Amino acid sequence: MRYQFKFRPYQRRFLRSLTTNHGKWDIREGIILRLTDETLRVGWGEIAPISWFGSETLEQALNFCHQLPGEITDEIIFSIPDELPACQFGFESAWEWGVRSGVDDLITPHSSLLTSNSLFYSALLPAGETALNQWETLWQQGYRTFKWKIGVNAIADELEIFDSLIQTLPAFTKLRLDANGGLTYEEANLWLRTCDNLKANPELPLEIEFIEQPLPVEQFQGMLELSTSYETAIALDESVATLGQLAACHQQGWRGIFVIKPGIVGSPSRLRKFCHQHQIDTVFSSVFETAIARLAALQLAAELSQNNRAIGFGIDHFFEQEETWFQTLWNDL
Ligand code: MG
């Protein structure tokens, strides 16, 4: 099969900038691509790299798109090198989109599939104290699982805010702590001990679900050790950004949680194969993609999620309205 290939770079400004241990992030940049097959079936795809997280850069992705001919084949789509995981995802999911949709179905990304059920989503709280005034709005929108970034400010301050957060969050809330690799070994121990103590308290009406990526990627052994020393679960995120890393961590004995960001992990078909083979405990998570990559990512999450874990796509409150944005991007094509 041959496909007509078109692409368009995009920029979206966050309504409020995103602060993690990796720094501040103000503008999400990526590429929307469109494949049209010989029967005029259309598939949309999105390349949404995060190079500081382990994917290719936007520039590398753009270069890859620019050097492709206007007409491409299945062979091209399925032989994108592993160094371009966000491209693998974008092209393969556009290909799948075309296959999934009916022949006369010119699907645009306004489908009802995109309306989220917040109950199954984890909502991202802003770092620092701001979290204390933010959770309530999100709770009212139906969210019951929250993620809070740690490793951003001094640990003493964060432990204090954490304490207030624990006191104020309603019963049956689940809380995830994401350090983005920003803790020292001692700090990680302190957080895990704090969480274990809370866990041991039968009065505590909420659940600390896990601590995400406490240590930098290079300190895998440290995290492996921590994961067997505490009750509180640990999830790897930065350590398993791409399929190759994921397989390596699994091979080295990681049996904790794996955060999978479909947008940058690489080929969806190979991800499916790996998950089916190894039955790993996964949490699917967003890379602040638009509705296009999100549709493909949610599809994968629905297929491959286990253990009923909320998926990390509760990020709508970080962007302006989706449809307006998309129409502006493609209208002049
Ligand atoms: Mg994370």
C-alpha cells in the first residue's frame, strides 16, 4: 500500500507553565501528520517528542519528515529507526487510524472517543503549595487520583506541604508522587519511609499509590534496592522512556510499576507484543500531546492496562480548547 504523506509542525502554549525537576516548560511543540491511502482513507498521527525525557528532538523528527517523499509505503512506516521513537509512534498510529476507520469515514479528531471520564484518569497537580488550592476543582470534575510533583523544592518544605495535602484530601483519594529523578538516595529513603508510615496508619482514608522515578536514570540499582526495602511501590518513568529501556529494566529484574508514555515509547505494535509477553504492571501516561496522539495512546492504554490503575491523561486543564486549535492548524492545507 502507498500513502500520500503530509505533515505540519505545531506549537501550543501551556495555560500555565509546567514545572518539574527537569525545569520549566511553556510551549509544547510537535508535528501532526496525515496519511491518505489509495482509497482515500485518512489516518492522523502525531509526533510529540520530549528529548529531555529520552526521545528524539523535534528537529530530528522534522528532519526525518522532510527527507521522506510525498508518498510513502508500509515498509517505510515499519522500518523507522529506534533512535526516532516518537516518529515510530506517530507514523504507526496514523497507519492504524487509517486501518481502523471505515472506507468512507474521513475521521477528524473530534470524535466522542476523546471525551474523558475523569474517574479513570489521574490529574496532575501543580508543584509546590499551589497543589493545595488546585485539587478541589479537579475533585469536583470527578478526578479521584492525583499526581503531585516532588523534588522541585527543598525536601523539608515539600514534606510539610505533603502533610497538609494528606490532611485535606478526601477519603478514597489516590495520590502519586513524581520526583522525575530529582531525589538523592537519602531523600528517596525519607519519602518512602514517610509513605510507609502513612500506609501503616489504619486511620488514613487515602492511599499513596506509588512514588515515581525517585532517582536519576543512572541509578537503576538504587531504585531496584529501594523497591524491595519498602511497602510503598515505586514506578519507573524516565528509566523506561523507550521500548529498549523498558525491556532492559525488565531484564535486569524490575518487577515494580512501569510508566508507559505511548507518545515516545516507540512502535505501538512492538509495545503490544512486549506487554502481552511479560504481563507487566503498567500505568499509561501522557506526553502533553494533542487529541490526535491521545486517541492512539488511549487506545493502547485500554488494550494493555492491568490492575485498574488510573491513566495519566488528566491534563486538559493545562491547554486551551482543542478543536479551535486543530482547525487553525489544518484549515489552510
Ligand atoms: Mg513521571
